[in-house]
Amino acid sequence: MLTYMIKKYAYSLCCCVCFLSFLTPVFAGDPVYPAAMIPDSLKSNAHIVKRMEEVSIKINDPRDVRVTTHYVLTVMDAEGERYARATAFYDKLTDLRSIKGTLYDALGVPIKKLKQSDLQDLSGVGSESLMTDDRYKQHAFYYNVYPHTIEYEIEIRYNHSFYLPFWMPQRATAYAVEQSKLTVTAPKDYVLRYHHFNYKGEPVLTKEGNDNTYTWEVKNMRPVSEEAYAPSWHRRTTTVQLAPADFEMQQYKGAMNTWEAYGHFMYILNQGRDQLPDGVKQTVHQLTDGLSREEKIAKLYKYLQEHTRYISVQLGIGGWQTFDANYVASKGYGDCKALSNYMCALLKEAGIKASCALVYAGEDDKDVTEASFPSSRFNHVIVCVPGTKDSTWLECTSNFQPAGYLGSFTADRHVLFVDETGSKLIHTPVYTMEQNQQIRRINATIAETGDMTLKADTRYTGLQQDDLLAMLNVYTREKILERLKQAGYFSSYDVNGYECRQLKESLPAIDEHLEIAAHNYATVTGKRMFLEPNLLTKTGRRLTSDSARRSDIYLNDAYRDVDTVKIIIPEGYTPEAMPQPVALQSIFGAYASKVTVEGNVITYIRSIDHKGGSYPASAYPELAKFYNGMYKADRARLVLVKK
């Protein structure tokens, strides 16, 4: 993963709350922003209130960008403390000039001023990083008398203009904003590009001397309610993203006004770094000569997985510029850029053209990259092997993923395909309901005491096997069994058997066998036995009705679940009360469940076809009805009576 890039965006996010500054003199003892002055409309349901914020970005030239912020936050309760910490990253491309801060009581009287010795200066090296120049300074007052107010200043200088901060005054749902302002000052001939979410109108443009100044401002932003299945937060609140048209980074110059221009810069930045050592070239031909195109890709991808591992090494411009193929061949490791570049070099030697693709990775981050706004919103690199009909995608940081499969980490999102003659924004594969399946068969036996034993055989495919695939390749068997015992299948149970078999195909699948002994699963009272025939697959969430829904609905992925359950009950019991068959139809999918009893065998069949995608906020009542109908049906009880 591009650890360097991740740090940059983590830093940019910090800019929204705990950025740089330039504080007016407030340390003399005069009351500052007493909590009693916060309007009731902002205090209601707020954990923290931003009293004021002034973010100032001064672009002096493509190699000198200064960012300052002055902001004041009132922390209303302990929950608000998570937003009251100042954090600023720095490295060879970013100079952290200063951090200052002051703590005030509820009346706005100064209590404590930040000392430089109070700052934590920490390494940004992650557990998978071998070497990086990323560092960050961090501070919190840890004052637990509420409300109280904090004021921070941070001052940063970028020695490049490859990325610019973004402005997000409201950080979360329980976060109120009295006032926040963003100003960007740049030379008149500098082309500033920006993209708005939930901001009415255009910035105020003023011209003075040789500079243009753009100003955005918001006031009195109330806390908003948590809403289930909402889009990413930056699409729900006021956000302004900034990006250059032309930029410089160290000795490199580039443009970002189009995806093609940005991709061309990335190509030039990494050009000529795909030269393999002679020994590796010979190995490529030994492995692939005489094979078909698909066989060559699979063979070389397996070779990569068996002979390299992911380790991040990022210094200076190395967050974007890859180590060359010879480095990976000799060291046996690399970050996502280096491993992807190495994979492309292996394929090139075998006569197959492949290119790196920039992506913003993350299971819940599909919509970070805005197609209409070229910018450096990426944190990872994968490989795309174009084909006559379909492309083959390769995740080069994984030692166990099958060739051609991406998974939830990078599937279904925009990526920048970097090519010598025409870089462009394309989309990674979308895995469908038919591909993301969980098909389960359960055979169970219930004793007179209510205890139950069961054997479950399940096939997971596509995205439904992602978590299990990772667990099988990362955890020991002992750790897997421990997690199964903590999974909460029943109130009290033992895991007596567990086996898995991986099917490594372009659409991966896993066959799982699970044996469980559940204690007192059925409730026995006198002559009656009460039980839920749905044993392992229950909808876990009820939704409250909400007539004032603000956000659109976003359902992450489409999938299909089918459970067939057979339960043998003790002799002599007959049904007294049976759950009625349920069939639910909705724009969000279809659900069905049915229970039958023949002799001493209960048969329960449950299926759900769940759609993904975006839906308007007005459809929320239907979503709540659909989900709550499934929740109720999944917990329907069967009553048996003994003759």
C-alpha cells in the first residue's frame, strides 16, 4: 500500500480540524469563547462544537505552499475528546513549522498553554514498513472537566504542489460548527481547481495586486443524526476538494487538469524502472514458454507470490516513485508500487503488456475518487492486464489471492490506468449477486434436554469468502477456532469440528465444514419445546422508522444467501404452532423463508437476494420495512408439544 500517500491524506483530513495556524494573541487571560455563548441549536446532540476556524492556504509558487489555521473547539463531553487532539505529519516534502495550543475552562479562562515538551514526536513507520521518513507530532490536553475549550495552531510548508489540503468543517454527525472559513491565495496566473460537496454557490473571488484569493465560508452547522446505510461522510457534509492544474515535486513537473495528464506524469516518474536481471528473465521463459496467455499470467503471478512479500519502503518522493524491478528481484520485497511494477516487468518479458493502476483502496471507500475531478486521491497500486474482451486484475501485495480476483479491497471503483500512450480512468470489476453467494446445508439433532448438535457445510464465493480467505491464510488453526468460539452463534456452544478447502479459481470459493454442540438451544417447558429453526444465518439489524431521512441510501454489495436446514427432533413431538411462510419483495431484493414438519424432521429453507447500489432517501421507509421484515422472520419460533 502507498503508506506515504495514506499519511498525506490522513494529514489532509487532520487539516480540517487540527491544521496549521496563526493565532491571534489570546494568551493574556481574557475569556475566550465561553461555552455559555454557544447557541442551544448547536449544543443539542453535539459532543463537540467548532467555535471558529480560519484555514489559510498561500500558494507562493509550485514549490512553496503554506497552510495555516486558527481554530477553537469546545468539548462538550467525553465523547468529544476524540476530535480534540492535534496531529500533524511531516517528512522530506512537508515541513512542520510550529504547533501551539491553549486550554480554557467553561468560562473561557485560560488554564494551560501547550509547551513544546508536551508534544509527542512519533515515527510514522507502520508494522509493514521497513523504512520511511514519515513522522508526526501529536498533542492532547486530556482535560476531563466538561465543557472546556481548546485552541490550536499548526503551521506547515509544502515544498511541492502535488496535492493540496481539502476543507471539511464538520467532521462527524455529533459535531457542530459555529463558523469556518477557507481562503486560498495564489498568483493570478495559477489555475486553482476545486470541487464542492454540499456547498451552495461559488467561492468569493477577490483580486489584489498579483494575487487571486478564493474564500469559502459556512456558519451554524447543526449536528446531524446518525443514518444507517449512508454514503461516505465527505458526500454528506460540506466539503471542498482542491487540486492543482500544474505542479512540481522535487525535480519533476506535471499536470493534473485531466486524468490523462496525471497518468502521464506517473508514467514518466516511473519510466525505465522495469528492467529485470538476466537470471529472472531466464526464469520467466523457463516458466512460461509454450503456455497460453492466461496460463502465463497465472504462472507468473504465482511466482511473484512465492518469491516476494509486501514491505513498505518510502522516502521523500518514494511515496509515488517505485523502486525498480531489479531491487525487488534482489531483495525479495517491495511496497505495492514496487511489486506491481515488478509484476508488469515479468509479464513484459513473457510478451504480455500490463500496466499499473492507481486506486483508493478500502472496503468502505469505493467512492473516494471523483471521476469528474482529477486529483491525487489514491493510496494503493494494482496491476491491470488488458485483454481483447476483459482485463485481468492482479493484487500484487497478496500472497494468497487467486489471479484475476480483486476482492472488496479494490473492486467496484474508479482507478487510474497508467499507460505510455493514453492513461485513463477506468473501473475495476463489480462482483454480482450471482458471484457473491453463501450456500449452506445444515443437519442438526435436538435432544430431549434441548441440547443440539449440528453439522453445517457451506460454500462461499466471491466477496462472501474474502474475510474467511484472509483468516485462513493469516491465522493459525488455534486462532481460527478461538474466533469461532467467540462468534456468538448461540448463547452457549462448543466447536467440535472445523475444516476448510480453498478453490483457487478466478472467482475464488471456499468450502467450509463446521460442527457445533449448542447447549440448551431449544427451550423445554413441560410438554412443550420452543425453538428457532433458523440456526446460523440471521439478519442482524433492525432499522428505526425515519420520516426525516436526509442522506441517500448506499448498500455496499449485492449477495445471495440460501440456507437449507434439517432438524431431527425427539420422537413424540408434534407441531403446535408453526411460523407462516414469508415472502418479501422490495427494490432492495427478495427474501423468503418456509418451515415444514414431516414426522420428526423439521425442514427450514431461507433465501435472500440482496441488491447493492445507491437509492434516494425517500426509499428509506421501504428499506426499513424490508430489513425489519427479515429480522422478524429470521427469529420466528416453532412450538412443539409432546403427545
